[in-house]
Amino acid sequence: MSTSESYPGQNALISYIKERNNRVSYRAFLNSHRDIIVTSIATSIATSTSDNLNEYDNLWTARFLHEGKDIANLKDKVKLERLQRKKDLQEYWQEIIKECEKENLIPAITATTPDKDLSKFSHKKTKNIKLTNFCYDILYELETKSNTHPFYKYDENKASNKIINHPMDLFTINSKLKNDKYTSIKDFEKDMHLIFHNCYTYNDRGSEIYNLGEELESVFNKIWVEKVIFQVGQKEKLKRVRDTDDSSTELVSKQIRILEQNKDKLVYKQIINDTLLVATAYENLVAGNIIPFIKILKKFLQTRSQMSLSSADEPVLQAIVESLLPLKYHIPELSLVMNGKMLKGFGRFGYSDIFVLKGIGDSNVSLELKYISLVGLVTNKVGANDLEILDKILEKEDEELLLKRLYTYWSKEHKKTKQTTIGEVMNNGINQLKSYMDVISKGKTIDYSSSGIFDKRVKITKSNPNKLKGFVILVIGFRRILWKSVDEVISNYTYNKV
């Protein structure tokens, strides 16, 4: 026990209440700090009788209420929670005492335990505490707002003649939370939806249990969206600390209000999921990891009609990639003066396809986009079905063989059809990107006679050295994406969108 604690676990309890504020749950605290509870019992001589079970529960309830005395209506909330979870709490304390006996903690009270060893209890499961608390909050609200009893524990003996292949219940979910079996909220959400899936699959539509399942799912979805919106709101608050743009802050507040007003609508829930995926991909991109972004790009490409395989080109790819990046943090077709000594149309100007601003990330990123039309890979005129078959073949083709494929295209510069290979298109993209990054790193050009950025959409400021990363993204059809990174460049400037 820390010298600053009046009892083992006091600091952890205070920290939990401060972090959760009015969203605290007595049961959630017990579960997420199980090791601390074991330690507290190990400091007193006890037996596993019913009286002692109640004694421990009463003791920790009193501590919980005392440390959270400033939270409104906490006493009523805890009273209701203990009443609803009476059996669950009894089982919890029985397990705690058995664990103490198994580890010989109770008989060994007289032995001294170094402070550093006891402190391990409060840190052992820190990694999963936020995840566990998030899930427990949802379960607690679910129990207070709907009838969860029919879904608490699956009883095979009482089940209908139909055998459930993958049974799931709230008792199992609680057990998995208690034993840190969940590694992400997605796993938790998947188990919850498995309960609803089983309910609808193995019960007749219109039956009492079927209707209860629909009611429970509706409440769960509402709570889930509220929690996600809260998390997004918290994240935006952190970002606003770094963002002094008042108009941007007002826009974010308006967006959150709109989401809160429409949180029960499926389309808004899907928008939240899509937005979080895009935000995560962007954050990874400016951290130097392009893979999440490539995955989202491929997913988006595969939603397009096979009829558009013949007409897709680089402008289409450009528009798609732009749609997958935050508007505030990217500049399409960044205008550059490549060589002030050259004439216009002969290498004087260049345009970086997409310049991604780092925001609060590690690096600014320059993207060079290349698109290989499937029409240019075939010698004869073919239909949409044939192109789709080719698209699926190329998706799994060996990269070395793929790069050697001949590609025919129309050259605007030479005003005639030319032939190259996919590998040469990739190499040309790499060389283009390197030259663009070198120019971007020079900052703003004063006039057309020197190299640099010549674009009114970007504000450039002298700064400490920072990294500029670059990626070539080469898309073939709608299913195959190749990408290459180039050596990073050091820039002495910061870039912000005007």
C-alpha cells in the first residue's frame, strides 16, 4: 500500500472517479480493478462465509460513495446497481475469496509485502481498463433502460429444439470483460450483435422473445451511438486546443450537434463509422504508414460499377483519393515552379497530385497518383464482363509479372498512341515525385524565375526542420493497387491551408 493511501486501492479508486466523473459504475470499478480488490482482502483476516461477502461489498460500497461524494445522485445509482446486480455481485465476491485462498493470500497476512509489489496490482491491467470501462458503461445503461433478463444467461436445457451453433449471452460477455478477453470494442460489439442475431434466427417473428430482442437491440444501438459521439467529441476537444481557427471550431460544434440530433438514424451511424475509418487512415498516413489508406481506397474502388472500368482514368482516381482525405488537410494539384529557366509547357511548371498536410501528425506527405486503364492492357476491343474478369485476374497476379505487362495509352504530349510497361509507369511516377518533393522543400518561390511553391492556397512559414514523405499510388482497374515510398526530404518550412 502506498504511504499516501488510507487503504489499498484508494488512489486507484480516486483516479477512476476523477476520470469517469458522472459516468462511474460501482460494478465496473470492481471488475476493472480486480487485483486491487484481492489485495485489499489480503490485508485482513477473513473466511469465505456469507457475512464476510456482504461485509466486503458494504466496505467497498462505502469507500466508493465516500470518494465520489461530490457526484450528484451517486448513492441512488449505486443502490439501484447493487439491487439489479445482487446475484452477480455475490458471485464476484465468492470468486475473489476463492482467488485469495488459492493464492494463499489470506493465511499469509503476517508476511510483509513490499510497496513496489503491491503497486503492480494497480498497473497490471492498465492497458485494458479504458476498454473495459467503456464496455461496462454500455452494459450498465442497457440494464437500466431495458429488460436484459431473458438474455443474461443461455440455458441449453430450457432452449427450444433448435440448436444454437454459436451461443452468446450477457453473462458470457461480462465474464470475458472480467478476464480481459476483449482486445477491441469491435470484438465486444460483435458479441452483442451475435445475441441479437441468435434471437432473430432461432425465434419466431412476433414472439415475445423476438420482440424483446428488437427492443434490446434498439436500446443498445442508441447507447452505442451516444458513446461513439461522446468519444468523437472528446477527441475534437483535444484537437481544438491546437486549433485557433474560430470558424473551424464552430463548424465542428455544429457537426457534433447534428450527429447528436440524428443518432438514432442508421445512415448517421454508418457515417460515423466511415468517418472514423477515414480519420484513422489519415492519421496513419501522416505518421508514415500508408497501408490503412490503401485498404480504404481499395474498398471504395470496389463499390464502383463494372461498367465504369472502361472509362476510369487518373482524374477519376484523383477525385476518389481527394474524397478520402480531410478537406482541411490536403491540397490537390499543388502548383509548383519546377525550373524558372524553362519555358511554359517545356518543364517550367509542375503539379503535385495531392499534398497532404500533417496537421498534428509527424510528416507532410506528397502523393503521386497513376492509373492503369484495363483497356490499355488488352489488344482487342472487349466488353465490361471481360474487363471485370481481367480485373479479378490482375488482383492476384505476381507483382513482378504485373510490372512487365505492356500498356498502351494516348500521349497528349506527342498526340499519338504510345506503348510502355506498368513498371515504367511506376518508375516515372517515382522520379516525378522525387522532383516535386525537392521543389516543395524549398518553400515559397518569389516569382516564376526560381523553384518553389507558387500556390495561393497554402501558407508557408519558416520553421525547424521537419520531414516530407512521399508515396506513389498506382491503381490498376479497381482491384489492384501498387504503392512505393521514396526517400524522405527535410524541409525548413511549415505548410498550412489558407
